[in-house]
Amino acid sequence: MDQLIEYPTEREMKLQRYIQSLHEDLQVAHENKVSLQEALVDANKQVKGDDSNDIMSSVLEEMRQEQEKLNQIITDLRAKMSDRDLHIAKLVKERQERFGFKQPIKETSSIGLQFNYLIPSM
């Protein structure tokens, strides 16, 4: 049984150590990659949460601005309506004065009478 026992040479030993070192570095790199991916996923979740908060706050701010604009428009319209009502009242008064019209008499129902004076209390 002629078996030759081969002993590794010094060069082969250096290469084996180098390969083992590379395997260890590869394993460390893989672990770092996994931890970085986990950190990236967590960061994305956090960013998405922040984005949704930012989006909601910006939408709320836009809604507040729109509400203020609508309130201003309503105020302006009320002022215009008031001005128009005054103008209409003025025109009606002028027309009545021009043509000698008096205030129209209000119709009464058959149930009650309409009094245009105060009744003194006793």
C-alpha cells in the first residue's frame, strides 16, 4: 500500500489561510449587507411615515387656506349684498317720492285686525 502522504507546502498553506480569510470577510460583508438592508427598510418605513405626516399636514394647511379664502369671499359677498340692499331701498324710496306712492297697506286676515299704534298699558 503505497500511499503517499502529501503535506501541504508553505505556499498552499498561505493560500489556504488567504481563502479562509476571504471566506470570513465574505461572511462579515454578508452580515453587514443584511444589517444595512434592515436599516434601509426601517428608514423607508420611517420616511414613509414622515411623508404621510408631511402630506397630511400640507393637506390640512391647504384646507385651512381654502377655508380662509372662502370666509373672505363670503364676507365680501355679504358686504356686496348689504350695499345692494341699501341701493335698492334708496331706489325704492326715490321712486315712491317721485311718483307719490305710499307704503302698501298690509293685508289682514279675517281673524284679526292690524293696529299701527301702541295700546297703553293700564
